[in-house]
Amino acid sequence: MDKALLVVSALLISAAFGGRWSFISSYLESKNIPDPWQLATKSLRDTERKLNRPTLKPAEQNFRGTILTMLALAVSLIFGLLFSIIFNHFIFALVLLVLSLPAGNSWHKANTIKKQLQIGNLPAARAQLDKTPFLYHAVMDAGSLARSAIEYLSVQFSEKILSLIFWFMLLGVPGLFASLAINILQETLSGPENKPFGKTARDIQLFVNYIPARIAAILWVLTVYFLPSGNGYSLANKISKDMPSAPPNYLAVLCAAYALNLTLGGRTSPYVSDKWVGSGKIEAGTADITRAQFIFTLQCLFIFVGLGFFI
């Protein structure tokens, strides 16, 4: 089955089921079967604790981190190649893509946060950010939760949807596995205490997501025209100087901030925690989440159109 058609089918299935894929995690948990992604993350963290000794010099920490990163990347490529050889029927690749692309789940998570904020249920809104990079969600107020939902959608599209599609189209299942692996590595080793140890993982993650992040920025420019007061030309001017060199996370948050006339980032953000991004209002609300969802949906539709040329 054509790769482009596989991606389109996977996105449609993901969008149709939305957040209902959580029943898989619930079933696995009820049977005491570890979630594959959580198991991979836990294994990496356990390995990191054994290798990343605080008594080591930064150069030694970096060397050990490089070995772990390259080994994990090589294993993911080999495993992806073996998967595509052993399970060569298109249905296996389709299931793998459906489980890997969080289009429906990301939209559903942001939508649930919006609905809980509308009824003033902050604990339920905060719970949606559990097991995400937002480590300080337990103390967030309504405005911070709204900003987090918007940042989450923008970064998910760039790094967890568009990047995975890009590398799958380029390298097939091995590219998909490698992209998943480097994202897990970067998230696992991204803490401030892991700066030398996680440097190689962060550098490779920047490379893997560099082109997808620029494509996502272009899609922001195109889709912002569909907002009532959207101005794609103005957005392009504001992000143009950052396009060549900005890290993927920063570029995604920057596009969201200027497109929605918000100020994002700050200390509670796992993506741009060292400063504020944008020049709009800082008190985001549920209406802003709705606009971010609308853009997210349009961006996915643009992917459908783009992939249509390869079918």
C-alpha cells in the first residue's frame, strides 16, 4: 500500500477515534501489561541513572550520553527494518502509524482542557497534562492551562505528527521508529541536570525536527488566513528572522503566539521556559484554545492535500 495513502488513512482513523485510544492503556494497565512507550521511557531513565553519575566530569557524561543515544538510535533503525521485513503486510504499518500519530488524541486533550476550564474544573483540566512535558501543571491557574493547551497542540503537530510523517515518507518504518526514539530520548534526557549527558540527544532531535518545524511554520502562515483577523503576511514577517536557526520547539510556540496574538512560554512552559514569546495578551482563554484547535485541524487538512500529490 502506498505510504502516502497509509498516512492519510492513519490520520483519518486517529481523528475519528480521538482520545478514545486511552482504552488501550486502561486495558494494558488492568492486565498488568506495561505500556510500550512508558516501558521504553522507563528503561531509558533507568539506564541514564546508572550511566550518568554526578561524580563524572562533563566530558565523560557527554561521552556516555552519546553512546546511549547512538545505541538507541541504531536499535530503533534495526528494529524498524526488521518490522518492515517480517510484518510486510500494509495493515501492520497502518496500525503502527495509527498508534504513533497522536492527531486525534492531541486535539481531544486540548478540547477536554477547554471544556473543564469552561465549567471551572481546574483539577480535571490539570489532570489532562499528566504524563506530558508540563511538569508544573499541578499548580497552574486557568490562564496557564489555556496557554499550555495551545503550546501542546502547536508542538505536537510539529514534532509528533509532521516530523513522524516526514521521516516515514522518507525512510519508511525505520524512519518512523528512529523519529519516535529520538523524541523519547530528548524528552527523557532533557532535564537541567542532564545537560552534558543529554546534549547529543538534543542535537540529533534538533536535526530530525529541523525541516518538519519549518514546514509547520509555513502551514501556520497559510492557515492563519482562515482566522477572522488572521494575517499570514504579518505572521511571516514576524517569524522570518527566526526561521533559519530557531529550535523546533521555540519556532512552534513562536508561530502560535504571533498567529493567535498571545504571549506564550515562561517558567511553566517545558518548551520555552527561559523567556516569554510573542507580544499579545498573556491571559489566554478558552476562545484562544478553540482558535488553536481550528488551526490544528486546518494544518492536518493541508497534510491531506499535500500527500494527495503522492497518491
